[in-house]
Amino acid sequence: MSLIESKKINHLINDWPSGTVYLSSWLKQLGISGQLLNRYKKSGWLVSIGSGAVKRVGDEVGYQGAIYALQSQRNSSIHVGGKSALELQGRLHYLKLKTTSVSLFGDWKEHLPLWFSSVDWGVPLEYHLTSFLPADLELMDLGVGNFTIKISSPLRAFFECLYLAPEKQDLMECYELMEGLNNLRPMQVQKILEACESIKVKRLFVFMAEKAGHAWFKHVDLSKVNLGTGKRSIVMGGQLDSKYQITLPRELA
């Protein structure tokens, strides 16, 4: 290995956040060709974790380090959302709710790369492709070790929970989560309600917000929110809420 190549790898290793993945396409932009990348692998600096992705030899990498690569090196919309995002923020402990897998959300056109989906990250992952919310709305930074990833804010995460209900998310759990959202700002809620493209999600949100009696809900202008027309059957054999025209579990209605 030449002196220039040695300097490049030393610089790369020093700047590399531990626990993260680097994409070969990103490394190419940094001036590291595929040929040079193979030399670094043979020299014992780097190891492949699938086609187009590498990590430092001996480095332990979790799914969050893989998401870091997608977001920072590919400008990906894929992020941790739903109840998983709330858990990462420590917002599930007092509710005694549990997550058995990690929920990832991304734009409906953006599939998980093969290298990502083929790796066993030590925890089950569920990927949901949907564009019912704008990709960059209500995301927040989460520090993980010495790197940062974007995850859903509490408000967006709750909307994502409603999106998964009732098939993959219990509606009574959703209402428990709503009861804890007492510090939202009306303008924040207004913006996401107007941007949301799911009639089901919007109707469930306003029903639960009103039922929970949050003070901020009184300042939301529903005349600017498209709640659609006609009835929506959320569950079979439930009870119809006449105001928002949704059929809900009897214990919730």
C-alpha cells in the first residue's frame, strides 16, 4: 500500500463514527475507488457487511448504525418511527407498553437496500413504506453513541401508530399514548393534520384528542383539515362515533 493510500485510510478511520456503516458509493465520493476499497479489505482495515456496505474490522454495528449510513450518506427518508421512536425517547416506560420489534418507516418508493435487509441486527425489523406524511415533517435528532440519527418526534410517532392501527397497533394503546401528549403546541398539531393524507389517521387523532380533553385541542382549526366524507369502519362489530363517523372498539367509543 502506497503512502497516499495509507494516509487516506488513516484519515477515514479517524473520522469514522464507531458503530456505523459506510456505503461504497459514499466512499467513492470521498475519493476511495472500488479498487482501493478492496485493498483496504485485504489489508484488514474494513470488512463487507453486504454488497455496497462496509464497516471497520472489529466494530459492532447495530441497525441504528445502518440507518445512520442511509440518512447521512444517501439522504434517505428511512427512519425509526411509531412506538419504537417513542421507546427510544423513553416515553413508554410509564405506560408499561412493550415493543417486540423495531418499526421503520420510509417513502413508499424507497425500499430497504439488500445489504440492510439481509443482515441480522439482533432485533426484528418491520419496514413500512408509506407517504401519508411528508418525509421531513416532525423528525428529531437522536444521539446514539458518537453519531446522530433522525427519528420521529412524539407527534409524528403517534400518527404512525394510528396509521398501523388496528392491524399492527392496538387502538387502546394508542389512546393511552394520546393521554400523554398534553404538551403539544396547537400550531404543531395544525400543521401535521393539514399535511396528513390519511383520512383514517386524522379522524382517529381528533377523536382521541377530544376524548382526552387536552387544552391544546381547543385551539386547532378543524375547518382547515380535510376529514373526508362518509363513514369509516376502523374495526368490525364496533360502535359508531356519530361526530367523526368512525366505527371504534366499544371500550374506546
